[in-house]
Amino acid sequence: METVKNLEISLKSKKYKIFLGNNLLNQIDFILKNHLTNKNIVILYDKALKDRLNILELSLSKVASKIASIEISSGEKSKSLNNYIKLCEQVIKTGISRDTIIVAFGGGVIGDLVGFVSSTLLRGLNFIQIPSTLLSQVDSSIGGKTGINSVYGKNLIGTFYQPIAVLTDVSLLQTLNKREILSGYAEIVKHSIIKDKVFFQWLEKNGSDIIMGNNQLRIEAILKSCRIKRSVVEEDEFEKGNRALLNLGHTFGHAIEGYLNYDGTILHGEAVSIGIIMALKLSLKMGYCSKNDYERVLEHFNVVGLPTSMKLYTSKIIDPLKLWKIMQNDKKMYKNHLNFILPDKIGKCSIRKDIKKSEVLSLLNEELRT
């Protein structure tokens, strides 16, 4: 049996564990036995994981009383109100009750959507996250954010709703291409910039090997990332304060995704990667972070292959004012001010509420028109 690491998340609303290791899918009946025995289980899975579904179903069948599986497409377009309603009806049709357990088997889109479905069906069903992408393993499967998109912006309809367990199997990362791995790696680096300079130094040394597929280093990087996110989420579960620090790169990143219509041209982690660099440039411009720290992060991004410019994803002229307008619908708006998460240095960020529109537009003009 493979070694299983675990990390407890202790919140006011719920305590649960993240189970982390290699080849865990066929051990889920043993690892989560206390949660699953004699339960009615509905698996909502990414259609790209169809070849892994039978392993999961076989393992669950050893303890569950009934299993149903529903296929979902993984793109951001799936996180629509219409798709949410359709999915709720499909789950209800399987014959659910209050002790039914929902399993979210897929990446961040699946986790966001299925978490929202779970939080609203019968006023809340227990659910388990089995994140299949590096991005979801280090970020979206932890902390209880669920949601779908509005025509006005990303994740504007949603809830805070915690899973009862997270099973993180790094063998699932073998299904990903390098671009998808890099997308997840951007969130790992983000965590280091927010709170752990020593972790950033470790990534400078090991980042390329993590991306190339070293499982032991991947497990270590995921665990370090999850610990950082845990420390922030346990302090501020409902994002009333410092949890907003986890949004480093996301104010710019979500605007970039929205500008490109969530059409798959850019992955979420790629948009966050560009957003982190833009946040660093704005911080440098405002005199908060040093040129040395900015250049050090930029060099690491270039070494591992993370994107640093939106212009890589469109041949059209980009309108800075349109990007700014998209930012106005961001959830980080507070009292009519757009909050920016800006690095003070590697390992420390601050929530800035005093950034003027003119300063942001000046940066966007410099970035997008040169």
C-alpha cells in the first residue's frame, strides 16, 4: 500500500483532512471508509477522466450501497447557471437523500461547480473532492469556495461550503500536458510569494523537476502549498480579511480571462501567472516592492516557462479600459474600491485599497501597447 500523508483543515464550520499520495484512487475504500460505508454515492466527473472512472467506481463499490456517475465537461463554459440547473436535476434523478455523498472528480471547474451543487441540493449534501489537476490539488479543492460564472464575471454566484474530505492522488497528474502542469505550478509559486520566502527559494531549485514529473517533489510542493493555504483559510474562512491575500494575481487574471471570453484560449493558472507579474510591476511602480524581488520572480517564471504577458494569447490590440471595466465586477471590490493584492517582498503581500484607476490604466497602457 502506498504511503498516505494527511493534513487536517480545522475551521469553525467543519474539520476535514486532505489525504495526499501516489496511486490513492484504488485505496479510497480504505482511506475514506468511515465516510463511505453503506452510503449512496453520486460521482460527478470530468469526461476526460472516463478511463480512470472505473478504478474509482470499483474501489467505492467495496463499501458503498449504491453508485451513480454523471459526466461533465471541464471548461469554464460549464460553470453557467443553465448547466448548474441541469446538473442538479440529473443528480436528483438518481434518487438522493440527505445522507447521499457527492464526489467531485476532476479539476477546478468540476470542483467549483460540484461544490455549488452539493451546497444547494437538499440545502446541503456532504461532498468529497478528488482533484485531478495540479491547480485544483494546490488551490481550488481547499478552503470551500464554490461557484459558477455570471455574464458579468467569474465566480459571482457561489457559496462557502467545505468538503468532508479531499483525496489528492498525484498519479492523476500523469493525464496532464505540460501547459496544464504549468498552470497549476503558477498557484504553487503564488503561495510562496504570499507567505514563504524559503519555499520560493526551494522552488527556484526544484521547480523544473516538479514540472517534469518528479512525484516525490510534487507531493512535497503540494503539501507545502496546502499548508500555506490552510494557515490563511483557518484564520479567515469567509474572506473578511487576510484570506484575500490568496487572490494575488487574480484581479488582473480574472479580467484577462473575462476579456478572452473564457473560451479556453488561456488557462486559469496562465492568467494568474500574468496577473502575478502585473501585480509585481504595479507594486514596483508604487514603491512597495524592490526591483530585485520583481526581477527574481520574473527570472523564475522565465526559467520554468510561466507566461508573463497577455499579448501571448491574442493577436488583436488589447483595450486597457475594457480590462479595467471587467475588473469593476470583481468580488474583491469593497466600498466602491478595487482591492489589489500586491507583494511587499517575496514572502509577504498586502491588501492595497488605495490604488487609483489612473495608476492601473497607466500600467495597463505600458504593458499592452508596447
